[in-house]
Amino acid sequence: PSPTPAPTDAPTTEPTPMPTNIPTPAPSGAPTNPVTPAPTNQLTPAPTNASTPGPTPQPTTPGPTPCTGADITVDVLTDNWPQETAWTLTNTCTGAQINSPTSLARSTQYLNNYCLPAAQYTFEITDTYGDGICCSYGQGSVSVVYNGNQMLEENAGAFGSSSITTFGTCDSDVRVEI
């Protein structure tokens, strides 16, 4: 083997053979990390049997406020001709009405929950063609539940031009608008 050439400041075109006998440069200065303090003869406290508190429980979210008036659920599934269908929920004590949406979609469920003042209500569903929301033009249905009691259920939707049901009572002390 040939001897290693002496180091120069000029760049070379040949790689330096490994390993070299050139020493690494001297350290640049003081260490960058603080020096660890010297150990002491002081003892750490003995463990105790005291329990630590458990994790803090998550706050509870209150549930929905229960309905104290008339709890009414209207559930309508339209047939293939929804433009023929409409419904109205009327407070017969005051005359106030809640109407179905003006533009209904084909074979779509409309589930509406109402918490209304205690009163007498009339629910009416109509079909302008007169075939209800059933049969050979789609399988629609309608259901009305009042305070947990089924008031109207037309699973086949074969009610013809209209179906009307009345429930609740007009108490002389109850005259609140919906």
C-alpha cells in the first residue's frame, strides 16, 4: 500500500482513504447542558397509604325538557304523488293551525314532534286525487300520537280524499295560542 498523502488546504479529486490518522479538532468550549448537582445524603419521604382522589367525573348534560302540554307526534310517509298530499293540525279551542310543508318529496318520511298547549286538536290529512297515500301509487302511511296514545294510524294510507281525527279537550281555563 502507498503512504497517505499529507493534508493540504486545497480540494482534491480523490476521496480520502478510510480510516485516517488525522485527529479530530479540540472541543469547542464548555458543555451546553447544566452540570448535574452532586448527590446528597438526604432521604426521600417514605410512601404513604393515603389514596389520591380519582378523576373528576364529566359534567352531566340535562335531558330534554319534558312536555307539560300536549305532546303530539305526526309521522307521514308520502307516496309517489306527494303534490296531492297535505295535512293540518288545528287547535280547535283557538283556531291556530300548523300546516304541512308546501313542497313534499316523493316516498319521504316527515316526522314532526310538537309540544303544544293543552287543548283539543284536529288532525286532517287530504289527498286531492282521492286515493289516499297508498296502493298502486306508492306505499305511504300516516300516524298521529297524542300524549303517548295512538290517535290515527293508516299503515296502508288508504283513506281516500281525507282522514280526520280529533283528540284532547277545550278546558275553559286553557286559551293559549299555538
